[in-house]
Amino acid sequence: MYVAGEWTDAENGDVSNAINPATGKVISTVPKATVNDVNRCIAASRSALRSSEWKNIDPAQRGRILNKMAAATYGAAKELAKIESENNGKTFREALSEIRYGAWTLEYFAGFADKIEGSTIPVPGSRLNYTLRQPIGVTAHIIPWNFPLQLALRSIAPALAAGCTVIAKPASWTPLSLIAWMRAIDDANVGLPSGVLQVITGSGGLIGDALAGHKDVDGIVLTGGVPTGRTVMAKASENLTPVTLELGGKGANIVFPDANLKYAAKAVCFGIFMNAGQMCWAGSRLIVHEDIHDEFVASVVAEVSKWQVGPGMTEGVRIGSLVHENHRSEILEKLANGLTHGGKVVCGGNAIAGEGAFMEATVVTDVSPDNPLFSDELFGPVLSVTKFSTDEEALTLANHSDFGLLNGIWTNNLTRAHKMARDIESGMVSINEYPVTFPQTAFTGWKQSGIGVEQSKDALRFYTKVKNVNIKL
């Protein structure tokens, strides 16, 4: 772990195993932190926050540090992608793209470091009134296992740009890429004062809870499932600590007859089978017009049948391993339960025999809105297909979900596209493309998909607090 500017073991020397899910073999051991390690980490973060070395630094210099971090990330991207692929199971190509995206995010927020501004406010009488935006303080970042490094950098970048200090806790299944990245940043001597950025590893239940419930943590950022989000929010409420929660999703791709169906079929596959479907923003529901249903489903099945499944470091593989055999078992159990409520498997549906946690890309048609396959997040390579006949029915089906993260609309009718985008109940909507995001665009969910905003300048609102100053002249 990287605590208080030093590489260190857990206090009691305990370790946990990190495995390669494509082989099931142990590839590393990682410190298993204790609550005392958490306390030491928070104390170092609090000390760094108050130190003049960080508190009084020229904001432009924070931006230069972030740019150096971005350069170090780009430089180590291939090595980091290999580690990510071997520890997470995803393909090397996906991992490399994600890590470069993380570097881009660091560059984006580097440009904001000296542009976090207050405002002057007209008030009655002979007074000057203005606001300051100041760092929220010590921030704890609880990172998921599906995009281990990219999603870590997504929140680390704005936190540092705002002048906060950061404690990053990777998922216990996939800690290796964040540790390796921290090593690359440390080796690059980017200029971060001791304690500003730390990485602590260990049990999510123990370490995550200790961070979320600590009185000296000023902000908590979590990407994870809804149950984990509720737990973290409950712990944070003990100290009224603000949270940003990016949780689950059950995205729908709504396909109309006038869409570019060939391109849409490829994008639908990308939106659900990329990263073996282990994505909060996956397009796991396909809502397709009855006039083109059979043709379009056949195109989706034909496309994904070209996607080779195998170890992520193997050339030509498009779908890597799931993150763990236990996770595969959960997906298959949810799939089997859903099929008891109806639906027809037209593609896949099975685990792939042999070593590793591989699963076939799966397409299920005739899924009704009361089927768990329509409503529940499986977090795997399973696409549920539902027919519609009218625009109103399509909108009703899309909104028939507890989630509201990303939904897709496929049409060349401009009026329809804008009306659907306006009325769909989700934080993000993509028209004639799926999935897509950029560092400068808000990544945000409605309903049970989360609280707050990641990415974009709006993310900086969480990492800063407003102070109003009034002067009687």
C-alpha cells in the first residue's frame, strides 16, 4: 500500500490473493489493511490537507502536477493494461483504451485547477459580498472492480484539481492496476506532497466501512452496486458526510425502423458485450420495433457470433473472462430465474467449460416487463429483448425501471429523437451511438443509479464547498 508517502505492508502483515480470473491462478498477494491502517492513512491525509505545501500551492501548479500524472499514465499505459487484463479478465485492447481515457481525464481536470472561481454578489447598502470555493477536504474513493483504474482516475483527477487530498481504496478482487499506477506516479516524481494521494488495500466491508464512517473524512465517492451504495450512505450519514454514488443501471437501446440498423446492431453488441457485460451503463435491454424485430435480433446474433471469447491477453479476443467464478455463478443463477418467467434463449446462455470464469454471450427474446431479466441488473453478457409497436409504448418500457443511468435511441427522425431524449428518465441519453462518454461530459444517474455527477466541470461542485464573505464598507 502507499500510505503517507511510503510503500508499506498492513499493520499485522496479513495479505490477500489477487487472481487471474482467466486461469484461476494466484498472480500476486496484496496487503490486507486493518482499521489502524485506515486511521494512519486518514491522519496523513488530514495533515497533508492542512500543510502549507499543499494548501497554499499555486492552483496552476496543481494543474502542472496533474499533467505530469497524465504523462506518466500514458507512458505506462501498456504495462498497466497488461496488469489490468490479467487481474480483471478484460481484453488488453479494452484495458489500454480505458487507461488512456484515465490519462485524458487527468489532462482535462489539470486545465480546471486554476479556474475554480467564486463570484461577487450585489447586496443592499455599502457592502462587498463574494463567495470562495474551497476544497471539501479529505476524500475517500471506493473503487469498483469492473473498470479498476479508469474509474479511480475519474474521481482522483477532480479531487486533486480542487485541492483535496485523496485516499483510494481499490476493490479487493482487482487492486493491482491502481497499485502499479501509484508506483508509476511515485517513480515519476510529479511533485505531490506526502499524504496528498494514498492507496490502501483490503476488505471492502472492513476498510470501506471504516473510511465511510470516519469523522475525519469530508467526502466519499463510491462506484458500486445499489446495496453497497446504501451501506456506504448509511455509514456516511453518521457524520453527515456528503457522498457521490455512481450505482447500477439497466440501460435500454430503443431501435426504430428508420435507424441505421447495420450500425445499430454492432453498437448494441458493443454496449452489452464489451467488458463481458460488467458495466453499470451496459445496454442490457433491447427495445425494438415489432416491424424489424426478427431481422434486427438476427443481425445482433450474427455480429456477436464473430466475437471470440478467451483470455484477455490473447490476440483477437473480443470478450474476456468475467471477474470471478463466483460472479459468473450469480449471473447464471439470475438468468435461470428470469427464464422461469418466460423468454427464449436465441444465443448463448451457458458457462464455457474449462479453466477460468468465461461465459457465452447471451441473447434472450420475448422478455416481458414483469420478467426479472427486464428489471434486474445481471452485470454480465446477457441481453434481454422486448418488442414495441408505438413511440409511447417504447418510452413507457424504457422508463419501466428502478434505474436511470444511460439509455440509447436509434432513429433518424429528429423530432422523435429530441422528444424521446427529453422524456426518458435517465441521467444520460445517447442518440445513434452507444455507449459513449467523454471527460468533459457529465456521467450521472437518476433514480437508483446514483447521486451526484462524475466527470465534467460539474464534478468539481462535489469537491469544493462554498463560503460566503460579507464586508461592511
